[in-house]
Amino acid sequence: MNLAEPLQKFATNSLEAHWMPFSGNRDFKANPRIVVKSKGMYLWDHKGGKILDGTSSLFNVAAGHGRSEIAKAVHAQMLQNDYSPAFQVGHPGSFALAAKVSQILPEPFNHVFFTNSGSEAIDTALKMVMAYHRARGQAQRIRFVSRERAYHGVNIGGVSLSGMVKNREAFPVTMPNIVMLRHTFDADRRFERGQSERGAELADDLQRFVETYGGATIAAVFVEPVAGSTGALVPPKGYLERLRAICDANGIVLVFDEVITGFGRLGKPFAAQAYGVMPDIITMAKALTNGAIPMGAVAACDEIYETVTNAAPENAIEFFHGYTYSAHPAACAAGLATFDIFEREGLFEKAAVLSDYFLDAVWSLKDIECIYDLRGDGLIAGIEVHHDGEPGRRGQELQKRFFWEGLHVKFTGDTGILAPPFIAERTHVDEMIDIMRRVLTTL
């Protein structure tokens, strides 16, 4: 692979102009980690190093890097129709992609609203919930329930729902009327694999909110089936089921944030199917276009869609919401090409088959002294290390060390998250674990 051209271009660039997201800008620019090429399971840095992508980049490159099928589809679409308005005008790709997404969703999800990111999907879902209750004459439902250690994106709605203190403390002007369920992590249940037999009673926090605030004031519950960004917190058995039952009894909308778990991460199209619990709204993004073009989506069950659309007068706009780049033609082309890859290569099924080997490999690290906990399900696992007195500092240093040792791992605090692309082979899993062991045993 010839790295000369991108290296030459990089050498002429200044790093100061770009204010990087979720990054220590000063620290990064003192010793930058620049990816100049990507293909299959690997990234290449500006020094010529080869890095195994252990977290599907940011959980979004499920089919591996450099898929020419997606690039060709986007190129062809851009030549035919690079952009057309999203409001009151359509293009064929958006309807085709919505149909594809609907086909793999559980019933009764047959309506998909496109956004440009997972963060936008969350804010869209918040508005859908408000519109739904207003159409039903229940506008008094102004309270939203989220969960400690939750991550729901970075727009103001998502930050309001966030249970991660660092995501909230710098932005104090957030939505009112948010209450938080307890998170599901239990230090007495460390190193449990998959769903724990204990902990379903944590969902009874929702019943307490019903009794404290009145069920008729609660609009929706937002929950990640697996809390991904805070370190792969897997729901205890019966937990999601109990949330569903309490919502049903009180007319509360249940929203699954499947931005990470959607599109095969747990071996099924969505966590709703993997865990057998049906929400009313599903948010998604990440693997929808294999990371090639920004895109997210919200799927609403038939009742919500029909209630909102039928409440408006004929010829009126039913849902006053949308983005200039909703269902962008290039993004839809990328999504359709990604679906073709998923189907042709059976990648959801491949992820399901690889899961046991992957989790066995992760749990083989249990003997390493610095590891505080291991947890995971499907093709996602959290490896949490003991902090060194300042929470998060060790994780930040480990992310850099892993990169230079040839492994990309996303860290949140002191938890590294492995979530390999679905094209991974057992040899790739072995390589990830070997690098992790080599680095972690030096702490």
C-alpha cells in the first residue's frame, strides 16, 4: 500500500485549524495519531504503522473499511442526483432505504424518519414522543425518564438525557423534567458474561417514578439495551421486560437507543429482537451506512406514526421537524449498498457465530491484575481497568498506547470497548487479545 501521497499532503497541513471533537486537542497535537488509509480490518497511520480496528472505528464500520461497493454506489448517485430538497420533495433512494430498514425491523415498525447522526435521531425521537402525546390529547406528559451512565448523543436533548457527568456539567442549560433510573452496573456482579441472572428489580425505579410523579405525566423512557459508550453494560435478564410492562400499564412510550446495537452487533438486526422486547421507537445510526456517509434514523411503530399523521388536517404538515440533509441521496445510496453487503455476506449471522469465540477470548484476560471488570454480549465487550487515583487518566493513556502497539480501542473513562467489524476472523480476535495482554500486563 503506497502511503507516500497522503503522507506528503499531511506534511503540509497545520493541525491548529481543526478544533477536534471529544479530544484533548493540546495533547493530541503534541503527538498526533493520524490515520491516512483504511482497508478491511486495518487502519494505517502517518508513520506507516498498521493498526487493527478493534472497535469498528466508532462502532460504525461493521462491514470493514474500504468497501468499493459503497464508494461506487455513492459516486453513481452523485453523478445522477447529488442533492434534491428533503422537504415536500422526495427521491427514490429514501423510499428504497426506508423499506430495507423496515424489512429487518420487528413488527409493527414500518415507518422510518432519516437524520444525519445518532444525536439527531435522539432529538427527533423526543419530538416524536411529544407530537404523539399531543395528538392523543395528553400534552401533560412532559416528563422523560433516562438512566444513569446513559449516553444519548451530544445535541441538547441527548445531553439532557445523558447520565454521564462529563457530558452534562459543562452544559448546564438542559431540558427540565428529566429523571434518572439507576444504572445496571453492580460491583458484586463483575466478570459476568452476557445477561446477569440478577438485577431485573432495578427497572422498578420506573414504578417509583410513576408513583411519585404520576404515570400520566411521564412521556417516555429512553434506554440503551446495552449501554455502549459507558462500557458495554448488558441488561440483566428480565430488566427490559419489566420496563416494557410498566410502560404498557401507564401509557408511557418506550424508546430503545440502538445507535450502537442496531444492525447486527448482538447477532440479530436489533437488540429488540436479540432480547425479545419490543419498544415503541428505535433510534439508529452507526452501521447504517458502514460509516461511509453520515446518517441516522428513527423507526416509529405504526401506532405512533398513524396517530401523529392522522391527527393533522388533510394536506397539512403533520410533524414540524426535519433537516436540510435528511435522507441525503448520497447517504441513501451508501445505506442501500451497505444493506447489499450485509445480506450478500450474511454479516449479522457471521457476527452471531463469532460471538462465543470473541467473548471467550476477552474473558481469557481475566487473570491480568489491572483488570477491574469484563462484561459484554454479542460482538461488544468492555474491559475496565483499575484507575490509578484519577479516574479516566489511565484509560486515556491506554488508548494511545494501544494505537502505537497496533490496535484501535475506544475508551470511555477507564473502560476500553472492543466491538470488531463483522468481517473479523478468529485470527483478528487473537491479534486483538494478544496486543491487549501485552500492553495490560505492563501496568
